[in-house]
Amino acid sequence: MRLQLTSPSDNKIQRTIAITGSKSETNRSLLLQALFPNIKIENLSNSDDGEVMQKGLQKSTGVVDIHHAGTAMRFLTAYFASQEGKQVTLTGSNRMQERPIKILVEALQSLGADIQYEKEAGYPPLKITGKKLEKSKVSLPANISSQYISALLLIAPSLENGLELELIGKITSVPYIKMTLALLEQIGVPSSFEGNIIKVAPKATVKATTLVVESDWSSASYFYSIVALCEVGTEIQLSSYKQNSLQGDSVLADIYKDFGVETTFANNSIRLKKIGGAKSDHLEYDLSNAPDIAQTIAVTCLGLCIGCHLTGLHTLPIKETDRLAALQTELGKFGGNVDIDSESLTLTEQSQLNSNVSVDTYNDHRMAMAFGPLALKIGFVVNDAEVVSKSYPDFWSDLKALGFVVEEL
Ligand SMILES: O=C(O)C1=C[C@@H](OP(=O)(O)O)[C@@H](O)[C@H](O)C1
Ligand SMILES: C=C(OP(=O)(O)O)C(=O)O
């Protein structure tokens, strides 16, 4: 699906949008519910990633295909490896078969798991024969993806002796690890995270608990970008959000102050209001704790014709696409002058945006959604716009509700 995007006729938007549940909280909660069926979940994400996780958890044999969902791939690897009597081949999209999983597989194998590579060593698809995992201590590198760590922590309470992890190297995407531990705490599983050691206690049963999934903060980022690109006075209200979020991307409320966007928390919602301009024409952020908002911030800066230097982006090359390379190409089409290295991106301040651009999305929902707000500044075409369903299926209809003109070509 190719979409032509054009700015709303009124550049001073006033509107409320309900964003679906966080895919990260959803996929953790679903796994915990599979281990402890007395858990209930509210405000589940309606995303593809949530759906493939739900379907995957219902299977005991055969092929489980999780498409593009990194969390489902990593969390289900740990889940099936620890489930006696289940045997599956866990696979995903072509891109998923290029996303590394060796660190997690080796950690599980050292706990006693039976996992074999069906194609290339270190990558999905995996043939997993579930077993009772007898060991309870493992060391693993923590600088590639926090999802490997969360996957182990999620099954930890179901292991006979719980789990002790030793994390090697600089720990990346830390808030996602803390989210996992916070959800364990909500169902009454004690844990500790001190230095590079995480311990989780075993639990045969947990108390009946309802996990209420907060709406997705990464999805909220696109509305922060919209407000930043609109006139002073623009206001968008988003539900359902809370001030004490488990999601690290809630750092948006601080970061977008620099773009003149004020956040107010009230009645289970956030209100974003444009109150001024950007504080500088060159902004710098370390996003090692919030990698998923890098694309949003880069496009906001492009739209405002200001520069930025984003660091801590070492995980971007192994996400849905190589996001550093994809950003360089697509920002470049609008005239953005972008330098990248293995962990950072620098966009130079510019004077105007090129027209007649078609944005390619590389099977990456965030490439489509991050560029969406730019229509406020210049019309353009988005290719393969349906990719948004990975985390936020209603994205384009919500943009329409704000007055954006979204036409299928
Ligand atoms: O645990 C999670 O829910 C996630 C962790 C992050 O991945 P990395 O730890 O690989 O950076 C993030 O990018 C992803 O969208 C979701
Ligand atoms: C990196 C992402 O997802 P995942 O790793 O779960 O596929 C994302 O949603 O930006």
C-alpha cells in the first residue's frame, strides 16, 4: 500500500487519541499468563507482534511463525525451551532470520535446553525440544539486546531454583530489563538487580493478579513529533498513560521539552501542548536506554530544519532493518545531510526540505511512522505503509482523525 500524505488544512490540531497497549508489556504479560493462568490482562496491544505471541503460546508442536516480532522470537525461545513435552520449530520473517539469537540460545543451552539451528548457526529458525531446565546460574553478554535477558527473566520463576544472571559488558536498553522485573514484582515474584547480577526467586504459583497494560509510549512518540512540528497552541491528548511508567520511552516527556512540547498527566492520559520553539538548533541525546525513539527524534529535527547528534544507537543495525542506514538514505531524500557510524547519527542543520519524495520503509513500522509527522511540513509518499501494523495498526486512521490527508495511490 502506497500512501500520499498531505498536511491538515489547519496546522493547530486539538484532539484526543487512544493508543493501543504497549507491545513490550503485552508480550511479557502474555508469557507470564501462559506460565501462571490465574493472571488476567487488560488493554492488550492489538498489534501484529501481540497477535503472533498469543498464537505462538497456544501451540505445543509444529511450526510457530512469529513474522517480524523480536520480542516474540526471544521470549518464545525461552518459553518453549523450558516446557517439557512441547517441541516446535520457531521461525520468523526473512529479516528475523538475520537477527542474531546466539547469545540467548547459548545461555539456555548452558541451563540444559535442547535447541538446534535449522539453517544458519546463531540465527532462527530454531528447533526447540522443551525440557525441565535443571541449572539456575548463567552468564551472558548484555550489550547486544536486552530481550535475551528479559526472555530468561520471564521464565525464571517457573524454574525449580529460580535464576541468577551475570551480565557481561555494558548493559543496553536497561529500562526494558527493569520493566520485566517490575511485572514479575506485580505478580509477587521477588527479584534483585545489583550491579551486573540479577536474581529471580522460584515460584510454583502466584497470586491472582490483573496486569493493566499501559498504552505504548514508543507509539506516543509520533504525536510528540506532530506537536513539535505544529504551531504554538496545538494540543493532543493521548490515553491511557501514567506518570510512573514501566516503559523507558516515557523519557519522551523530558526530551520533547527541548522541542517546546509540554506534557501534563491527568485522568489516566497525557496532554501534549506546544508552548514554544526548539531550545537550540542542534540537539544531542544518548538513546541507549530508548533506542526505539531514535527515528522519531531524527525526523522531528529534519522537519524543524535543526541538527542533532544521537548516540547509543549500537542496537539499531539489528532491528527490523538496519535503522542507521535506512535513516541516512530516507532523511537524505528530503535533503538531510546525515553522517552515521556504528553507534551514532548526526544530522546537519539545513534550510529547506526537498519535495516529490517517496519514503521506503524496509519492513520497519518505525520508518513509516517516524516520517508520518513530516507531512505537516511537506507532502510525500510512503511505500508499504501497512508495515505500521507491527506495533500500531490504527496509526494511519489516527493521523486522519487529526486532519492529515492520507490517500491510497
Ligand atoms: O524488551 C522489549 O520489549 C524491547 C527491547 C528493545 O530491544 P533491544 O533490547 O534489543 O534494544 C526494544 O528495541 C524493542 O522494541 C522492545
Ligand atoms: C525493535 C523493535 O521491535 P522488536 O525488536 O521487538 O522486533 C521495535 O519495535 O522498534
